[in-house]
Amino acid sequence: MSYESLQQLAITIRGRRTIKMFEQRSVDSNIIRDAIEVARWAPNHHLTEPWHFYLLNDVAIKKSIDLIRIIVTEKKGEKLGNFKAQDASKRPGWLIVTCKKSEDKLVQQEDYASVCCAIQNFSLYLSEARLASKWTSGPIIRDQRYYDLLHIDSNSEFIVGLIWYGYPMITPKQTRKEIDKIITSID
């Protein structure tokens, strides 16, 4: 691998941002399928492949938005419930990513980490395709009504994230701590 290709990879990783505002245009389903194909190559101990991807159609998205309104209204009031639902309605693509449940605490921890890596792979692929995403873990993913709405068996898997995706309207700039502040050499 050349230095230039390593630098391009670094640019892709550093340039991936969480996007909150999307253009209202659809994304080619082949790009999303390809992103999922790449996502599944995340590292996973014992090749458990603990992930599952649920692509939501327009009907499921509308029902999800309605449920967001209900959940937020129950917890925070009608005004915020309506605001959150309106905000969610502006997200063109919706993907749910789940993780298989395990009785073994260590396997569960490793599988959860693998699913998080898969979501990062998905997000990086979209970023390279000039698309964007927002990984949310808000209250809807922990509500049994959402599992029921999507026909996900909460006894065998749990939702790790709701991924909104599409073409970004604005890509924010961001910084990180200096690298020397996060490295400790152990002698």
C-alpha cells in the first residue's frame, strides 16, 4: 500500500462526520447494499457475525416517526415530541442494526463491539460515496413497541443503532484532542 493511499484512507476516516441535515433525495439502494456488504467484514471473535441489518421502507419510516412522537411526548411533553417527529421526518434513509443476544457475557460484549465496528464500516463506506449518516441510540431503540413495530424478536437480538443516511446538506468541521494527550507509553 502506498503512502498516498494510506493518506486517502486517513482523509476518509477524519472526514466522516455525523450529519443532522440531509438533502431530500433518495439514495441508490445498490450503494446501501454495497455499504452493508462492506460493513459485515468488521472483526468479530470466532466469526460469530452477530449483526443484522433492517432497511426500512416508507411505511416503516412513517410508523417509526409516529412512534418517536409518542415516546418523546410521554417522556418530555407534546411540544418536544412533535419537534422530534418533525426532525426525524427529514431523514431520507433509515437502517436498523441489531446484535444477536448471548447468554455468555464475554461473547455478548465482543459481539456488541463487532456490531459497532460494522456500523463504522458502513458509515465510512457511505462517506467515501459522498453520502452521510447519523447513528442514533435514542429512546426508540430501547422501546419494546419499536421491536414489535419492526417484527424484531427482542429475546434473540437487540438494536444497537438506528442509522439515518442520505446526502448531506452541511458537513460540520470538527477537531480532536492533540494525540500526545491520549497516548501513554507503558514501560
